[in-house]
Amino acid sequence: MRKFFALVLTLAMTLSLFSFVANAEGYTGDIKIWVADSMVDLTKAKVEDFKAAHPEYAGINALVEPVGEGDSATNMITDVEGGADIFGFAQDQLSRLVAAGALVELSEENAAIVKAENDPGAVGAVTMADLMYAYPMTSDNGYFLYYDKSVITDPSTLEGVLEQANAANKKVYFEINNGWYQPAFFFGAGAYVTYDVDDAGNLVKANINYATPEGLAGLKGIIALASNPAFVNGSSASNAMDYAAIVDGAWDQAAVKAAFGDNFAATKLPTFNVDGKDYQLSGFGGFKMLGVKPQVDEAKLAACDALALYLAGEEVQAARFEQSGWGPSNLKVQQSEAVKNDVVLSALASQLAYTIPQGQYPGDYWSTATALGDDIIAGKLNGLSDEDLMAALKDFEAKLIALVAQ
């Protein structure tokens, strides 16, 4: 039965059922929606608002279930037929979901609306091979510097942050054995690692220049950080102790505020210095989005598209920010005074100017990056010549290239 359903879904996509838009004939029946637990009640309320504003969809029965962005993609790929009709997920899962037949392409009309109403990073994050496959919900999945302003009076340079923390006998947390945080140094120095994706969502080629002077500068920056007495490897504010600064994200702001109190502050990541040259720490920017799976019923697909467009639109993004501080991708909401005056989102916005959207990466990329970070933390690269460090980078680069078929 599942194989038959998958075949039907593939046929549905081939026949361009995704071309039906919000003003179709209407739909009466169930629509299953997966969102983060904190968004269940808000989503239920907003679905009712949508139904009231669109009588043709008054017969929708929304089944809103708490399945977070971290689990939804895996659940959908495992069982597309049994999965949600509309579901939230993080942008790094896009290619996996497309390859599994779990996402339907946006209609030209809806794609135009998404492009006009959201920031370029979010639009790029939902786009693959020039086609849009999801509706952006946020531009807030990135990292920046939280700091205690009674200890760190100048957060502009990493060397200065470490010096000030050491003077106060405090710690600085940065998770260098994590493939998401680690590239802050490499990207900041001008190195890069990305992977090309074919039209089916398969990773087909690595683009990487780590074994270069730029990669060497990034590696030396990480080694210098790990060698500092103030350094602690980590990114969870809830588990941090005696710290004056932490590289973390918006999701941890409550824990940081509890630790720093009135001295709570946030800003973009600092610069770091290698061999007399300053580099701005960079890294990944991330986004949350809503996907719609293919449907055999054309009317249901139209309803799902219309509802997803609304749930990812200005009104609901503003409500998510107000309730839970989710950073909007919608341009109008970004320009609201409440968003512009938010310390955390302002810090994130400043940092996102120096980052790249997180694309699609092989699963083993993360463990490969962890291995390099673990070696640095263990001191295995301390004291090595530039030639030996370059050899280590060549080995690291070769491993990352080998993760995809060439």
C-alpha cells in the first residue's frame, strides 16, 4: 500500500497538481499539521481565523499536532503517507524531503508572494534548483555573542573577550567540535564548504577550499581559542557555568538572561586575529519553514497551499514573535518597532549579514567536523608548523569531499 501511495504521489507531482492556488473550489475534511509544541495553541487559533476569512475553507478540520522541526523531517521521510499535510522543518532538511517526495513545489502565484514578502536569505533557503518548495516562517536560526556587560565591556574582538573573561576568572563558551559552529572561523577567514544538489534533492558534489591559506587562518584561529584558559567547549546556556560570554542562539535567551540579569547583552560575533590580520567570525544562518506534501485530492492540495501561505504570512509571523520571540522572515514584521528594539533579534540580524544560509550537507559532515574539533580540544594540533596544519586540512578536506559521489 505504501509503495502504491508513493507512486501516486510521484504521479501527482508529475501532473503538476501543485499549480492549484488558494482561490480554488474549497475543501471540507481533515488537514494534519505538525508544529513545535509551543506553537500548537497559536496555530489552532490562527487556523480558525483563516477559516473565518475564507468561507470556502470553513469545513477544514485542522488536526494540529506537536511535532517539532527537529523530528518532523525524519518522520515525513519515514512515512510520507502517514505524515502531516503541512509541517514545520528546518532548512537543512529541504533536499532530503524533496528527494523523498514529501514536498510539493509552490505554485508560481504563491512563489511570487513569498519572494516579495520575505527577506532574501529566507527565500534562498526554501529554493532548490530555482524552484521553491516551502514557505518561510523565520529568519532566526543563527548564532551570535551573548555577554555579561559587567565583565565584557568591549565585545568587538575575540582576543579582547577572552582577556576580559580571564581577568574576571570567567569562562567563554564556543562549541568548536560542532559542524554548525565550527565554520564561523573557516568562513570568516574566507574558506567555504558547500554541496551541490541535483533536481531530485541528491547531494552530488562538494565545493571546498579548506586546504588553502584561508582555511589555515581559520584553523589557527580555532586552535588559539581552544588553547585559551577561558575557553570551554559548549553552546548550551542551561549547562554553562561561571561564564562571561557564550556563542549561542535566540532559543537560549531565557537561560542567559537568568544568568546575567541586568547585565544581559548580545551582539554580533567578534573578530579574531591570526598572524596580525583580523577576520570577522561568520558561520551559518538558518530558517524555519512550512512544507506541504503532495496530495491526490486537488481541492485538498489547494486548501493546504492556501493555509500554509497564511500560516507563514505577516499576521502569523507577528503573532509568533509576540508570543515566543521567533524572529520573522517577513519584511514588514522585521520593520516593526517591537522587532527592531529586540536585543537578541538585533544581534542576530547584525550577525546574519556575515553568514551564509545553511544549505544541504551530508549526514556524516557533522561527525567529520566533530572529529576535527575533538582533535583540537585534545591539543593534538598544538605547536604544529603551518605545513603540518595544512596537511591536516588536506586530510579533512578529502574526507568532506568523499562524503558525496563525484
